[in-house]
Amino acid sequence: MTRTEVDPQARFDEIIEAGEKVEPRDWMPEAYRKTMIRQIAQHAHSEVIGQQPEGNWITRAPSLARKAILIAKVQDEAGHGLYLYSAAETLGVSRHELNEMLHSGRQKYSSIFNYPTLSWADIGAIGWLVDGAAITNQVMLTRTSYGPYSRAMIRICKEESFHQRQGYEIMLALVNGTEQQKAIAQDAFERWWWPSLAMFGPPDDQSTHTEQSQAWGIKLETNDELRQKFVDMTVPQADYLGLTVPDPELRYDEDSGHYHFGEIDWDDFWQVVKGNGPCNRERIAHKTKAWDDGAWVREAALAHAAKQANNSKGAEK
């Protein structure tokens, strides 16, 4: 029996059940399509907005080598945004629409990027903790059910692994430096630890999307499972650096083989998500201005493409 002879919903269910990939030309439930647009768009917006807190330190990096590495990293993040916008476009939504929804507040980006980068150590903490949390989540997404998203994540994860190592190396250099450098490393660690844990989203019993996303094969592990994996991976790294985890409840549980950690301040998390974080307005204002300032470039590119198309048609005649 060919695919066209099968009931579309039954074929979609078969693809999901078999762990295969849903491709752009396949039939999919409208709710699945909307969920994928929301998730991919939020990911793309996060990559683009995420350039701002790090770009803030490009001109103030402590050496030429550090500057070059940070420029390369910020450039990578822009590329990740482009991959992801392209993946979202295969679902029938334009990049222009996605950006308009971001600017108007109808779509979100990761709340982690609404915190300020106060010192050079913050760049290390972002690479180590924020990118480390991102990798923990994104490795799972290389096996997600939507094909274009899954394939984009393969390259993104490879590049993010370098970002995580770069951040950890910055922290390692700082803790092996002066007492002042050790102090700013500890300070940055304390400020980014809890927001990094919150990055995985609300607890499973409060998550509105996890159950359906798992049923569709979009998400293969829950928020709490991913958060635990990140804590188990990161605490030994902090111990090696000689940094103190800012959690008096942290302890290793011999029976479970996992670290027990304290309660996240979810009130702060939701305040930031709602737009009341330290840098929410600044981030969106900067992004919107860049979009508006770049309008002439997009218009010129479209005009050039139209001219080339007309020239090709004329040549064919």
C-alpha cells in the first residue's frame, strides 16, 4: 500500500511510532505543525537574542585571542539562528512573520538571556553553564521527530560543544589566577547557576507541553530528567574548579546515584518570562532596532533576486 492510499493520521502515527522522521511534505496534524513552529522559533530567537549579552564583551575581552574566539562564537550563534529559521520555514511560516511575532511579544526566547553580563567571568559562566544546559537539551533534539529540525541540531550541537569548552576554559583560567579573578568567577557562577537550571522549563507536573511533545516524539526526555542530568554533569566540574555551588541543599545521594538540589525560584523565572527581567526590554528594543535598520538590505536583496529572475526569463526567450 502506498503512502497516498493510507489515512493521513494513521500514516503520521505510524511514522511517530516507528521513530522515523516527519518531513515537510508529509501530512501532519495542525497542532503538531503549530507546536513545531513555536518550539523551533523560540530556539531560533534565543540564538539571535543570545548574541547580545556576549557581544557586549567583544570590545572588552582581555586579549586579542579571547576577542577572536568570542567573535567566532557570536558568529556561530547567528548561524544557528539562520539554520533554525530555515527549518521553521519548511512548516509554512516566513522568517518575516517569525520576527514580527517576536517583536510584538507573541513569541518568546529563552529567559536566560534577560540577565546582564557584569564581568568577563560571565562570558565563561554562559559558555560553561548556559551552553552546557543547552547541549544537554539539544542532544536529545538531534533525534526529534521533525526531520529538518533534527538535522539542523546535529551541526548546532557540535558547535555548541566548543562553546561549552570555551566557557569552561575561561573559568579554569580565572580560578587559577589572582584572588580577585577567583572571586569574580565565583560571583558569576552564583548568578548563573539557578537561571541555568530554570532553562529546562517548569517542573514536569507544571509543564503544559511535555506530555504531548513526548507523545509526538518531539521531546524524548522530560524537563526534570534533563535538569537532573545537567546537575549530575556540572557539579563535579564545579568541584574541579574549586567553585562552591550556591545551594545549601546540594548533596550526593548514594542510593539514587544523583545529586539532590534545592528548589528553584520559579517566581523569578515566571517574572522574567512575562517580560519583567533585568534586560527584557533592552533585548527586544535592540533586536527590533537591528531589524528595522536592516530593512534596506532585505529590500535590496529581494530587488536583486527579482531582477536576476527577470533576466533569466529574458535569456530563455
